[in-house]
Amino acid sequence: MKSLKVKTLLCPHLADTPIVQALKERASKDVASVTSAMAVPIETVGTQVMNAELTDEFYVFCDGTHTRRILESRCKDLLAAMDRQFPKQ
């Protein structure tokens, strides 16, 4: 079996794809507005992926605001769980 080497990992936030556009059409005005404000243009995501490939960047984050908050919270929760299971000596 041939192994696959992953060079770049895309960590999308909310890319403004046709799927997201269709969801906005069915959502309430408030949800559509928030979604529009958060969605990253697909051209931006494409450029970020190409730049990552050219510069050997492994992680590609499409959003620097909402994703940062999510990651900070998630990492805090992960470290808290680790501290409970393996208390610092």
C-alpha cells in the first residue's frame, strides 16, 4: 500500500461557496447577515492554499478572528482535561 504524504491541511472557517450562499437564502435575515460577515471569499481561500503549497506551510487558516477564538477556547479545554488527568507535579 502506498502511503500518502499530506503537505497542507486546510482549516476552513466559513468559505463563501455556493453551498453557503444557498444556506443564506433559506436562513433568517439575522443569520444570513452574520454568515455574510463571517464568510471568507473563495478566491481568498484559493490564494491562501496556493501560498501554503509554495511556502510549505502545513496549516492554512482562512479566518484570523473567529477561528482564533475557537482555537483558544478549544486549546484551553484540552489543556484543562490534560491537567485533570495528569496533574502537574
